[in-house]
Amino acid sequence: MKRKLMLISPMLHQGGFERVCITTARLMEPYFDVTIVIFNSADIAYDVEGLHIIDLRMGAKKGKVKKIFNIIKRSLKVRALKKKMRPDIAYSFGPTANMVNAFSKTGREKVWLGLRNYTDVEETLKIRLFTKLADLIICCSKAIERELNVKFGFNDTTTLYNLYDVQAIGREAQAGEPELPWGEYDDNGRKIRCMVSMGRDDDMKGFWHMLKVFSLVHRKAPESRLILMGAGTFAHYRKLSEDLGIADAVYFAGMQRQPYQYLKKGEIYLLTSLNEGFPNALVEGMALGLAPVSVDCLTGPAEILLENGDTSLFKKQMQQGKKPVIYGEYGILVPVMDENRDLDAGHILPEEENMAQIVLDLLGDDKKLKDYQEAACKRAQIFTYENYVSRFLKLADRMED
């Protein structure tokens, strides 16, 4: 008889941990009787055909008091489900799902809580609660796991990197052509050269930095273009692109069900986030052969782009008055930039100038660009389904010992 696995996610709209949840369900079906519990089925963006999904129909509430009562109600409902279904493992994705999973603990199931972003670790009271109730905390990066070990003295942890079907990404990318507002060449006959980034309209993504970086690149390489994909209006950034004079060179593509067809148009993947957990879109871009130029935000990029994840070189470079940049084995890192949203088109930071120059250097050096594209593609191969399944099953077996 198969063991029972309950996966808990607030929703299944387009997002990093939602994708991991759905993929985990698909991959674990041969080994477990899998059920996905969600709080709201609105805007499901993934193929869920054939999956056993229970919708609690308890969507988000506004206001602190209502949110607290909603968590309590969800927890009671999930606890009742756990008693009825008797899962061996209940694995949750994201802060609200983690709270519900922890509060609904029956004592029979093993409670696995998934930390998907560094900001999760900064909520001290919540983490202390999690460490009391969780049987295992699964981190998407080693940096997050170290924080739990050192800061909270909690060692029932593991790092389980996000997973990617690199071959499927390639197939989906080639399945069609995206509609872009420009052709293959610009008005002066120069071949268009695209940079791409993906992420929802959220300050955490630092898109004002990206637009300013791109404006500097476009000034010296007018054939360059930027594609930004993600959910949201991007109203602030549309206005900033106009103020920067690059509105015609930036395409706000919105949320795309076939994002890889857009990603494949890029030569360089840009990431300017203030923090991440494990940036899925960065690895997806790498899988399609885009050279990564990323800030060293917490967490993920350093572990992905450097063999040893060591970024201490930044400090040495700045002490020596050099521009900070690490040319890693699989991509290029620069320090994380100011966290305060700055929509003043006339205010350009030295950090933005530094990143822009690195991009321009790549565009101007075909060999270096090609080398990084090939290295990025190779690196993406380690985050495979096979590795994820193997690690997951070992964790499940360990819980039974």
C-alpha cells in the first residue's frame, strides 16, 4: 500500500512554490497517494488534470483580525482532513500554508514546512513556533538552512533545491513563437539583442534598478531590448520606462502561460531582486542558454552561479576601490542594490552603472557571452527531477526510521 502525501498550498496561480507543489505532486504519484489541499482555486495557472485537489474555498481576508481568524478556520478544516485522510506526510509551501500545516498537526503525520524565501527566516516569532511544531523544515537554499541552524539552533532541516525539467523547458520554448513589438532588426538594420527577466510586480524584485540598468545599456547599445514577464500592472515601471526614454525598447509581457517562448529570445537573463528563496526564473533562463547577470541577493544566486557560493571577494574589491563583480563559473554576480524603490529617472546609482557596464561588456564580447551561455545551460542540468525525487524519497524513508 502506498504511503499518503498531503501537499498544502494557498493557491495554484503562477508562482515559484506553486510550481514546485504541482511538480512534486506529479513526480510523487508513483510512490505516494497524493492529495493537494488549497485555500482558493481562483486563477489556477498550471495543468492540474488528474491530480486530487481539495479546495477549502477559504480565500484570503483583509485586515489583521480577519487574517488571524482565517488561519484558525483553515487550520481546523485541515486538521479535520488530516484525521480523516491520515496522511503520512503533510508538506506545505509558503508562509500561510506553513502556519496552517503547523497548527493543524495531529501527531500522527510528519509535518514538513517549506521555507521558500529568506524573508521567511526574518519572522522570528513565526520561525520559533515552526521549530517547535515541525518534524522537518525544508529550505530551498543552503543559506536559509544555515540561518535556521545557527540563529535558531534547529537542526531538523534539509536543503531541497527547486527542480526543473530542462528537456521539457526546451520543448515548450520551441513549440511556438511569441508576439513581440519589434522585429528581428531595428530601424537601422541592427540585429535586435534581448535581455529578459521574470517576476511579479513587487518591490522585492527591484525592477526600478533593472530599468535604470537597461536604460544605460540601451543608450550605448540602441539595438538592445528588454522583455519583462510577470503578473501585475507594472504601472510604476511603465511610467519609469517612459521617463527614462526606453518605453519603445521595453516590453511588459504580463503573465504568460508559455513563458519559455519569450525566454528563448534572450541572450542575457537579468535579476535585480532584493531577496529571493531560490529564483526559479533564473534557472529556467539558464536552461535555455541565457547568460545570467544577477545581484547577490539573499538567497539563491550565489549558490546557483558560483561553484562554492563564496562572495567574500566583493568586500576585498570594495576595500581596494575596485568595482565589485564576481565572474563565477556559471554566471556573473554583483552586490545587491538599495532596497528603497526609487522611481526618479534622473537618479542613477553607481551600482546600476556597474551592472550596466558588465552587460555591455558581455554584449561586446561574443566569446565571453557564448561561454557563459553554455556554462549556464550546463549548470541547469544539476537541478533535475531525478535528483529531486531521490532526495525526497530518502527524506521520507528517514522519517520512518
